[in-house]
Amino acid sequence: MFVLGIQGSPRKNGNCDHLLTLFLKACESHGAITQVIHPEKLDIGPCRELLVCEKKGVCPIRDEMEGKGYALVKKADVVVLASPVFFYNVTAQAKVFIDRCQMFWGRKYKLRLVDPDGYSRQGFLLSVAASGGKRLFEGVELTTKYFFDAISADYAGSLTYRNVEDAGDILPRPELAEEIQDAVKHLLAPLIAKKSILFISNKDACLSQMAAAFLKDTVKGRSLVLTAGVDAAAAVDPDMVRAMAEKHLDLKYRVPQSLDGVLAGLARPPHRVIFIGPKEATPDLPHAGIETWDIVKPATASLEELRTLRDEIEWQVKTGFPSL
């Protein structure tokens, strides 16, 4: 399970920094792998409303959002946004990151593409404010809800704290540790309880990605569906992304995962493991009952060949999981 924190506060060692750190440590205690994005440390510019994302599904601004933002959001099972209140909303640093995720909104609502991970991705808000106004967090929460909707994450709740101004003010609160533990348990328990299904291919750049996408679209979040590569590639096959978009499934910004890394991140072995490739290349894993789908992708497959493989894998998923 991968939990992504987005630290919107520009203040080093500030209250939101402490809050997000404690929250992610609690996630790690449940077996999650965590990572933090600091938008103010990235070379990213604001949205310029060029509208390319609504027409083509890509952002034409070439900066670090492409490699250090979009791919991590796409990978995340849980996205945690942390931001203090600035003029009744998130900070400018957080807002730049959020605005640049308009690209996901364009793919979802203009191109009508479905993110297969959106059936299970969760979003959570952490926020603090110096004053104590009754409506203090309304703007932050509204912005966050629409941000999570754009990245296909369900808004799962928030922890917000008033009258927190000086660095470290959040730490002496006696209720803090218990509230964080309760929130994390409520957030992660349903994800941890799911049965896991792992698709393996040689590179995790094509066949396993297609199989996982079809199954995710079938189970709609009821199971945890993972992919991995025996020798994972650096990026997914762009023609595979195009072929799957024809089925209205969005695999852009997916990143191949190493088999060792995926297995290390699981609290328990997968309930079902399927290798897609030549039978003689089936990896030797400490899991009984590993299955092999003898489907082979040519080294230089054309788009038409990928469509044929796609349709074969879709049929295999439909027939191979009759109880789902």
C-alpha cells in the first residue's frame, strides 16, 4: 500500500510538517510505504489555462510536475494533503500543485477516461489555522474535495485544528496522537483487509498493466490488484496506453514496479498470483499455485498487435475470474 503525502506548507518544521509526519508514521505502522511531495521544492509553474489538457489530456507545461507529480499521484492508494489555512484556503504552493492536476480532470471529464485505480484510491486532509473562526476550514475542504475528485480519490475525511500558530503548537495537544491513530486505522483498515491479486510480466510495461486495468474495472475496488515486473521497465508502453484508452481505461502515468519491491510492500502474500508470458519463463516464487497465462508480446509489437493482445487479455480476465 502506497500513501502519498503532499506537504503544502512552506514553513520548515511547522505544524503541518509535524502533523503530516505523525500521520505518515502511523500509516507505516500499518505496513504502508510512504513518500512526501513538497511542492515548494519542485520546479513547477502555475496552470496557464492553455486548455490542452481538456483537448488532448496532457499538460503542455514541461517541468517537474510531469515526472515528480503526476506519476506519484497515479501510483498512490491514499493521498494525504496537508496545508495550513492561508486566507481561508490552502497555501499558494499547494494550490499550484492542485491547479496543475487539472490535467487529470481533463482526462476524466473531457476525454471520458476511467482511472482503474480510482475505484479504491482515498484522499485525506490535514490542516491547521492560527485563528478560531467557525467557518475557518470551509474553503480548504471545498478545494480539497474537488482536487480529490479530479485525481479520482474519494474524500475519506480530515483532521483540522484551530488556534495553531507558532511552530510546534500542534504537538502538546493531548488528543493528537489518539486522533491520528484512529483516523489512520479507519482509513487503512478497509484497504488492508482486501484480498490481493498480483499480475506479473517480464517488464510490467504492457501485458500485466492491461490485465490489472481490466480486473480493477471489474471488481471496482473490492480487491487489491497489483502489477510487477521480473525485470521492470522504466516506463509503460505508450502504445499500450493508447490501446487501453480505446477501451476508456486510463493508464497514462502508470509506472512499472519491480517484483521484489511489490512483494516487500505487502503485509501478507497475495491471494492469487498470475504470470503473463511464456510458460517456461514463469518466475520461481514462494507462493503455491502461481498461474501462467501463456500470452506473449512480440518485442516490437504494432498497435494492431497490441489491440489483439488487449482483447485476448480482456477475455482471459472475464473468464478467469468468474466469481468476481
